[in-house]
Amino acid sequence: MEGIIKVGVTGTGFITKSSHVPGFAKSKKSVIAGFHDVKKELAEEAKALYIRLLAKNKKPRARRREQGDDGYDSYEAMVKAVDVVDIMYPSKYHLDNLKVALTKGST
């Protein structure tokens, strides 16, 4: 995906699904390449929503996303696979998540 920014989203609750995922689904310059949440079912819900929105917006990446393994059991693994991290956990967790992102998952 040359020229496309790979985004990893961590924290996939209400705001992520109502605002961030729809925004990325419309983007021509980025793709969500990873979803992570401590509650795996929330990450799966966000991924399913993203795939539906890509298809609705007739984005050619929709078919590729359906086949992608982009649910991560660990935040560190996701960080290593993406270019940018969208940290959507409560503010008190931002610094810890940011430290991991800055070291690309090498703690």
C-alpha cells in the first residue's frame, strides 16, 4: 500500500466507532491496518464496522480488509505493524500507550 498511511487504533469504544472509524473509512490517504482493545470483542466490532463502511463508500480496499488479519492481542504487536497509532483510551492511559508507540513496541 504505497503512499497509504497504515493506522492502528487502540481503544475501540463508542467514540472510536461513532467518529474515528467512519472518518478513516472515508479517507483516501490512510487505512486502518489494526484494531486493539483490552476487550477483544470491541476490536472485532470496530473492524466489522470499518469493513461495512468501506464497502458502503465503495472503497477498493474493502475486499482486502475483509481478508486481513488486523485484530491484535497485544498493543505492542499492533504498533510494530502500523505507521501511526490512534490512541482512544481514556486520557490517564495515553502516556503509557504513547511510550510504547514511540519505541515501536520495543519496551
